[in-house]
Amino acid sequence: MNKHKLASLILFMAVFLGTVACKDQLDVGNPNEPTVEQNVTTQSGLVSLAQGGVYINGFYNGDGWLGNSYFSLPWGYNELLADNLGADASNNQITTVGVPDYMIFDDGTKVTNPSPSIGILRTYNSRPATGAGNNPTYYQWLNMYALNNSCNVVLSQLDNITFTGDATTKANTFKAWCYWWKGYAYASIGSMYYSGLIIEDVNGANSVSNSDYVLHDVIIEKSNEYFKLAATTLDGISTISDYNEVLGQLIPEFCQVGNGGVPSPEMWKRSINTMLARNILVNKLSPFVNGNPNATITKSSTTTMTASDWNEVLTYATNGIKEGDYVFTGRSASANGFFTASGGTAASLTAGVNTTSTFKISERFIQNFKPGDKRFTNNFVQTTTYKNNYSFTTRHSLVDGGNGEAGVYMYGSKTVGEYEVFIAGSYEENALMLAEANIRLGNIDAGLKYVDDVRNYMGAGIASVAGKGLSLAGALTELVKERRVALIFRGVSFYDNRRWGWIYDISNGGGSYGNTVATAGGAIFTNTTINYNFLDYWDVPADESVLNPSTSEVATKNPNF
């Protein structure tokens, strides 16, 4: 059986469904169209193939178990594992995957989880569990390899198209589109799974060009290679009108609002730099455990950031997304979209009264808001208490659409087109990488200025922290609080908790301290110690590893846990 039977073959057929999509919608077209070669013969056909391959194959197909997109379930797991959200439903193990091993309350009481997360993930990482919708490891792998394969398909068809206008510019725009999304897909796989596959042709048909399983850091190297290739390809754009024509067709019109739009080549290259910085930052350790900037983790699947790494992050982020840049975003649409307003994002599944919403906003998320932060008053209320017997009790609900405070960020909405998903990087994320790199390199006030900038940009309305003489630990505390508050629902929260060391067992130097926990009995603790003990990088889904067992020495099951 060829490598990657799961993602590249099962969902390959779905790419045919996008072949008549228009600029302003994602129309499913004719499922009886037999081959790509027969139907993708013009620029418009290639646009439909490339658009559907990203937005339908990459972010929609296969995601109907909980919510209906990549941004609802895979990103939901990310927030659950970061303890930004809780859940109490039977779907897809969302109730169990983010539960810590134990908690020690302020009074010394220890509460232990009888079903630890690692055991849950491995118990349900089986093909029968996938079929029943109970294998959390399956979905992100499925989406991202389908996205990667769709880009392989588009690249394979470029030579068959006769373009009008500047053919070189148009071809380069399609190439940059595919290289960007391949970089994105490999970044997602390499940031989440212990090992993965490098698939460079349609369906992995040519075994010579496809690897066996390789470690996650090799996948990240491949991601970086494609991001950089996208950037150099953009340097070959010479006719901006033809570039804008193609990219304006590839990005759905309903996504070309707000921070979305058609980025100029320079804007796009800045997004690439932000993603290159992210790839370094989220895949190495920068421990900050119990207020200690010099904490160490003794057992991990990755290495610790060095001064060279921080300088590299600083260089990329300095040339990364600027305020006002158009970036890659997504929105719901009234018809023919790639997720719905009510169920397509982790944010929409959290919005509403906590006793009825699918996800529940966590007390550990709320504790990061500073007094007077308008983002809190605009988005959260304490009108009901959702009670859970372990860690998910919460007094807070996320207001659907916010409370309407002008100029203040809104965290989630079920109204069509109102909530903006940042699919890749954002100004806020880039600024906070600049903040952290500067702080870690000893430029504390320069770093804190970026923290202030993000708070001002999002309408927080709180006092600045730069120039206040904060120590390294104090500055990192501000940075951590702001990353958790600003970047929720953007696909990076778990990676932050991992690199800060919190998800590792306390016996290995990890753990999270000083946490707020509400109990079902009404007690409120504010200095709880939490031992999460989560897998740092997930095992390869059984649907892949069973069908395609490794023939190399690279493990498909994380050997560090």
C-alpha cells in the first residue's frame, strides 16, 4: 500500500467537488466529473481546484463530528489542552483529553483524575475509535495532509494551463499559493505530531520522492523550505494587476473584509516571516514554570531555545506582519462557505451561556485579564455557573458577539460573517513574538512596549507596563498573560503551554502554579497547583500507522511518554 493512504487518497476525491467555485462562494460543483485533467484546462478551472483544495479539503471535509471545520474540532483540542476551555460532552473525547492528572488546592487537598489524558489518547487511537468519532489524533492529520495533497494536485496541473496576460506572474501566483499552504500544512503536522510523512506528489504515488516517517523537526524544516520558496516565488511577480486578479479569485470574496483581503506580495512575505518565526518559537522549549525564567524540563521531545534561536525569531518577526497588513482569515457565509457561523469555530462553540455551550470558558483563561481590561467587560459575564466535578467548573460565559464596546476586540459570535478567524499569523501574534524575543534577549522594556502595543490595538484600556522597571520574571508574566488573552482561538495556545513547560509532569520540572479553580460545591481556590502531564507531541493516528507501518527507525508513537 502506498504511503499516506489515509489523507492523500481518501480525501483526494473531494478536490473534484470544488471545480466550479466562484470568487464569492465555494460552490460544490459536479461530483461526477471524472478527472482533473479533463476538467481543469483554464485559469478559472485551476482557481476552483486551488480554492476548493484549500478551503474545502483543508478546512472543511471530514470535520462533521463536532462543529464543522478545522477551526472547531482540531483547534478546539488545542484550546482544551491549553486549559483555556473545558467541555462536558461525549463527542470526540473533548470531555477527557484536556483534564489534568491531578490538582492540589490551596488547602492541600489533592484531586486525582482516574483517566489521565495520555491514556485516553492512546486508548482511543485506533481505527475503530476513529470510525466512532472518538480518536482525537485523527482530524488535524486528516485535514493537513488533504491540504498538502490538494496543493500537489494543483502544482501538477500548472503546465496544462494557458494563461492570458502575464503568464509568468499568474503561474507564480498559483505556485506561491501552493507553496504557502504546503508550508502551513507541514507546520501544523510538525508542531502537533511526534513524526510525520513528507508527501511531494499526487497521492504519494512516486515512492522515490516520498519519505518514510520522519521526526517532527524534519517536518518543520520542510515547512520552512516551502515558506521560503513561496517568498522567493513572490519575488518573481512583475505584473501586480495579474497577481491581484488571481489571488483575488483564490481568496473567497466573503473573506476579503476586515483583516482579510488580497495581500500585496510584500504583505504576504511578511506573513511568511511571521510563520517562520512561529515555527521556531512553538517547537522548542522556553520554560517559565512557577515564575522561574530559568526553569528546566528534564524529559521532552524537543530542545530548549538558545540565544541564536531568539535572535532568529527576532529577525523574522521584525520583518513580519505589520499593523494594517492583510492576512489570511476566514469568515462564515450564509451559503457555500467552509464553516458555519454557529458551529464552525471553537469560538462560536464557546459563545453563549456556559450551561448550554459546547465549550466552556475556563477560569484559568479568565485569570489572565488584568483589572479594568475592557476585553473582559466587553466579552464575559458571570450570570450562570457551569458545574463540573473535576476542573471545568466556571462562573464565566463568553457573550455571543460581545457587549458592543467600541474599539474593543470581540472574542466570538454565532452571527454570519461577524467573527474573523485568523487562519495563519496576525499582527498581534507577530508583535508578541517580538516582545518575547526582546525580553529573553535582555531588552525588557523594548519587549514590554510590544505588549502595550497589542493591548492598545485590541482596546484593552489598561495601563502600560513598559518603563516600569519590571524584572525578567515580571516581564515574562506580562507576556504570558497577554499571549493567553490575545491569541485564544488562533491555533497556538497548547503550543505555548508546552514550550513554557506547563504541560509536563511536575517530576520532570513542569506543572502550572497559582491557578484559579472553581469547584462544583462553590469553593474558589486561587493558588492551585496543576499537574497536566500531557503528551507533548501526539502519536501518529492509527489510521495512518496501521495502514502504513514504519519501515524506518523513526517511531510513530512518542517514546518519551
